[in-house]
Amino acid sequence: MARDVKTPGNATTDPAATGKAAGRVPARETSSSSEIADFVAKVKALGPAAGPGRGRLLFAMDATMSRAPTWDMALALQSEMFQAVKEIGSLEVQLMYFRGAGEARASRWVSNADALAGLMRQVACHGGYTQIGKVLTHARRESETKRISALVYVGDAVEESIDDLAGRAGELALLGVPAFLFQEGDDPHATRAFAEIARLTKGAACRFGPGSAAELRDLLTAVAVYAAGGEKALQALLAKPGSAGARRLLGQMKR
């Protein structure tokens, strides 16, 4: 089901500087808030917007060794997101992951969430460096063939040049594809990189930790709803009471 993704190699930094190769355990801190929770509840209540065709969501994840301590939790949450996608019913999803010595694979586009969840459960963490540049390049190429509604990325570190990633994010931005990045832990280099990718693509970046499992699940589900319904679904919330969460996300997307 999965296929290799062949894209140009990425520059890496000294692994000793980031601690990735050493299997650093992500910090247990989170940036979730009641505003995000309020936003998620309202977006989930909207459901998909009516219209022709299906939304397309590319879901990418870092499967390198430093994520091993919380991998089972992440798989469970991501599986729940796919179940939510199944309920939405108007969304196609492609799964992509990277790990090891340059291994990067992507599934075909499917509307069967059960098949993707099953594939994800077969993925195990292997030691290696981040390959986020490949994710961004793959998203651009896929969107050039048929537009992607959103890119979701879950990871804990960045070992590539932020300038290089920004360049690739800019190419994705020209196609109108927002990137939603979810950072596990609090690595400062990753925080800067994710924020810049989100800014360039008019997406959003958020940190999470083991203590915020419910928030991550709901945020992933909300992004899936956005991919199916578009920004109109978010904009519709601004006219309703208690829209602080929606304003926060839309504010990030418009930077």
C-alpha cells in the first residue's frame, strides 16, 4: 500500500546539537488552552461544508527513534482522527512517514479510514534524522496533480536548515496548501521551524505533550473537518458567541 517517496536529500545539522539521534525523550509540556478546546468543540459541531468533490488531507508523521517513548499514544490518537474522518465522509487521506536512513513512504489516497489506521499500526520507529523537506516537497508535487486541502505533520524535532524548509514551504504556499504542525515536546529549534512553516503556508503550529492527549485528538479532528469544509467553516464561527478559539486559529492562518 505504501510507496517510496523519492525527493532530493535534505541538509542536516549536527545530531549532537539537537539530541535526536541519541533518542531524546520529548519534554512533557504543552501549549494547549481552553481557547483551543472551545474552538475545537465548535468546529467539530459544524461538520463538512456542502459542495462538490472531496477534501484531501495529507497526514505525515516523524517515525524516528526519539518518538518511541510516546509512539503508542500517538498512534492511538491518530487512529481516532482517521475514525473521525470516516464519519465526515467527504475526505480523502494519504499517510506519509519517514524514518531510518532516508526511508520515506506514502500510501495511496484513500477514503477508507480503517485501511489507513491499519497501515499506521504496522509502522515502527527506527533511528534516523528528520526528513521534513521531503514531506513538504511531496505535498507540493501531490497538490500540483490535484489540490490538497491541508497538510498535517506530527513530530518532535527538526534537524534540517530552517531556511531550506522555508523555501519548500513557500512553494507549497503558492499552491494554497496550509500546513498544520503539531510538535511533541518543546525543542526550541523545532518550535521556530514549525512556526515559520505555519506562517508561510497560512497554517498553524501547536505543541502538545502526553498530558494533552485529548487536546491533540480534538485538534487533529478539527483540522480534518477544516480540510473537508474549508476556511468558511471557521469563518462562520466568528459571528457566534465564544469564538476566541476560532479567532486564534484564523489569526495564525492569516499571518
